[in-house]
Amino acid sequence: MGMVMVRCPQTGRAIPTGIKIDRESFQRRPVFYSRTHCPTCQIDHTWFAQEAWVHEPGRMARLASDDSLMGRI
């Protein structure tokens, strides 16, 4: 599971939306838009799903570990 993130248009910083989902499930969802309160600039930002990404801490480390176990690295 990861957190859906968007970029604050005011500061350019990544901010969490509060939506927890895995990357594959998020990519299968229909296009939608939502609103998220930004803790950095204190403004509500409207965003579209195609502007967002799922941040899954440790995902790259897990993938690298899986690849090395399978002799890919």
C-alpha cells in the first residue's frame, strides 16, 4: 500500500492526498479529479488522477531484492 501524492502548484513540493492504495489499483481506476488541502501553503488544490502518483516506501528496494534473488542483477 502506498499514498497517492500530488505536487503543490505553489511550492512544487510533493504532498500526500490522504488516499491509501497500491499502484496497480490506482492505475486501474477511471480518470477522476479531487481536492486536497496542502499542509505547506494552506490552500486546497484541485488535481486530476493523471497528475498524481502512488508513493510506496520501500517499493524500489523490494523490487531490487526480488530481481537479485532471481539472478537479474
